[in-house]
Amino acid sequence: MIDTSHNGLPSIAFLGTGLMGAPMARRLLGAGFKVTVWNRDMSKAEALRSAGADVAATPADAARGVDVVFTMLSDGKAVEEVLFTSGCADVLRPGTVLVDTSSIAPPIAKDHAARLAARGIHHLDAPVSGGVVGAEAGTLAIMAGGDAAVVERLAAVFAALGRVTHVGPSGAGQICKLANQQIVAITIGAVAEAMVLVEAGGASRERFREAIRGGFAESRILELHGARMIARDFKPGGPSRLQLKDLDAVMSMADQYSLELPLTERVRSEFSEFVAAGGGEQDHSALLLHLERLNGHKA
């Protein structure tokens, strides 16, 4: 049972307050929730104190006694360490809901759900799409796997962050996020290749983007990442190393399901080369730089 003693709202722990986690925690604080935060780099957690957050020294300290625990961490290994190695899961009360918004492999999400269920704890794998802009605006697309009744019970919590859709049982949220990342990566590759072609043909990249806006090629990738490519602003909203991590996970699942995904495999190869050449911390739209190098352009 969720305790709603604080302004009639459940208490929340938010573990992982980096690029995405910090604005998500701010949205929850702004909606009136009592939020305790933790981050491995404590300075990132402390930055939320002025917004009203309590700051905990460990994941277990943050999660002790709360109703809902959010995790927004880099990968499955980090989630495993925070939940189980650190002892965080040991302090959760039966009936607590663990909402993992990290992007991790579906089999890991299923494993975490089963281990937490054995302790009487609900688990939702609920990765998000929309980037830092969506996190700040509260317009994230949230793909939730797990018990539909638990998703419904947290409707007010999710409403502070964006639009939640229950997509199936445990692991389904992560599968949908991987599919989302397929589309993002392939579309970034398509827009970047088009930019290279346009410039080689003597046209203006900026005018090209303006010309096709509103047509069949319109997308959020063209809108946001196309603008990044034109401005050559590759400060990471989504680092290329994390895009590669997701594409590696897609191909792992494709192997498990005996699927052929040639477009995904090709763009994964391009991101792999870009990250290996030192581009891992640049935004995934910076794949343009890799394609320019392939074609002899100077950045």
C-alpha cells in the first residue's frame, strides 16, 4: 500500500541524477512530491537540494521507507550494483514500487523483476524517450513493462514526467525502448548522410532542412538533430557511447530471436567506428562528423 501522507502524494527516492535524472527529479519536486536523491557523484545530487530535494549518502539511505524508487542509471551493471550490491533492495518495504527508467537489456530487466517480486516488491521497467529537452519539459514518452495495475496506480507520478504507456509484461518496456533507439539511430544516420550529400551538391544544409520541413521526411530527428548538425553543436544530450550501447543490445536481442536487421547492423557499425575514434562523449547527432571524415570533409 502506498503511503500518501505527504500532501496526499507518495514519497519518492530518485537514484541517478545525471543528464536525464536531474530534470526528472526536478519535475517530481515541482509537482509537490517529497523526493530524496542519490548520485554516485554527490555534487550532482547536491545541486537538487535548492529545489527541495533531500540528499542521501547511499542508495539504501535514499530508498529506506519510501513508496516509489526511481532509477536512472547508465546500464544494467550499474542498476544491478545500486539495487543489489549496495543493499538498496534489502531496505525496501513489501509493496514498494521500483521504477527503472534506465535503458538496459530486457533479460536483465526480467531478472530484476523476478528477484524483487520474491521480496514482495513491484518492478516496472519504464525507459523513456525525449532526451533532456523532454525531461525538462515533462513531455517524455514512457514505455512501461510490468503489471498494468501498478502503472495505473502511479498515474499521477508519471504525469509529472510525461506520457506513460503500458506496453506489456516485464521486459516489454526495454524491448520498446530498444526499438525506439533503432529508429533514432537509423534516422540520425539518414539525416547525416543527407547533409553530406546536400553539401557535396552545392546546396545549403540549412535551407535544405527548411525546405523539407513539413514534408514526408519531417521528424523530431530532423527538427532537433538536424539543427545540431547545421550549428555543429554536439554537446551531448544523448552521448554516442550510450547510443552504441543500445544498438549492441538490439543486435544481441536480434541474435536471440534469429532476426536479420541489416539497417540496424550497418548504423551500429558506423557508431562503433565513431566511438572507437574518440566520439563517445559527443552527442549521437555527431555521427555527421564520422560521415564527413569518411567522405574527406574537414570539420
